[in-house]
Amino acid sequence: MKIPLMNATFIFFALGCNGSHAREPDLLPKEQRATRILVDKSDRLLTLYRDDAVIAQYRVRLGANPEGDKVQYGDERTPEGNYEIDSKNAESKFHLGLHISYPNAQDRSEAEDKKVDPGGAIMIHGGNAWWRPFNWTDGCIAVSNREIEEIWKRVGTGTPVTIVP
């Protein structure tokens, strides 16, 4: 009985049925992917660019305290500056998440000068609470679940992210 069970287990994992990336959409071909992301906080707009061409735009929700740059953990602000997508989380509690490399060296230095914790875990993510007409995240950039699936397919790790006031 051990051999059939071992065979079934092998087939289960060999076919990718372990569930670890069951929801992860495939990346689009390279020529359809974004080469950079711009988030304009005042316009509440995320724009994907391929070189200098706009390939997609999405309305966003930000941190619950959206005005100004993120200073410290818990301030509910979305950071401003230059970052990159440094990882992707297919198991995010907000459907899918693209982790932004906040805090960068400048953010850490400023936080150290102020003797505060800069925080972290800033992502572009989905969320079923899209109907909320207000900024509701703890500093992340939120889009609908359908939109994060589209963005996920167009954005790889290493993609530059610029967040402006």
C-alpha cells in the first residue's frame, strides 16, 4: 500500500497541485510587461508604463492618512519616493500582493534621525473592500482583485516604482 500512496503523492506535487501558487496568474510575454510603475497619490492613480508608453491605469486607495510621506510604523501613510517590486505574494490576505522595497536607505536614515521605526510591508494589493469610497489601507496601495490580477501579470520583481505626492 505504501507504493501507490507514494506514487499518488509524487504525482500530486509533480503536477503542481500543492496549492502554494494556485491563484498566481502567469506573467504576460516580456513585450507586454510594465517597465516601470508610477503612483500619483494626489490623483489616486497607478500607471503602468512600457518604456514611455502608458499601458494601463488604475484608480487606487491609499493609507487612511494619505497626505504626506510615510514617516513611521503605524502612521497609515503611503510612502513617497523611488522603490522597486522586490517580491510577489500569491497568498496575500488581500488576494495578491506586490511588495514594494520600502523602506529604502533614505527612509531608514530619516527614521533613524527621528528615532522611529519606519515600518514596512508596503504592497500594491487587491482586496474585496473595493467598494469603500475612502482610503482604508495601513499605507499600502489598493486596487480591486480583478485589477491586481491584471497588474500581477504585467509586473515582475525588480520593476521600478515611483510614488509621488
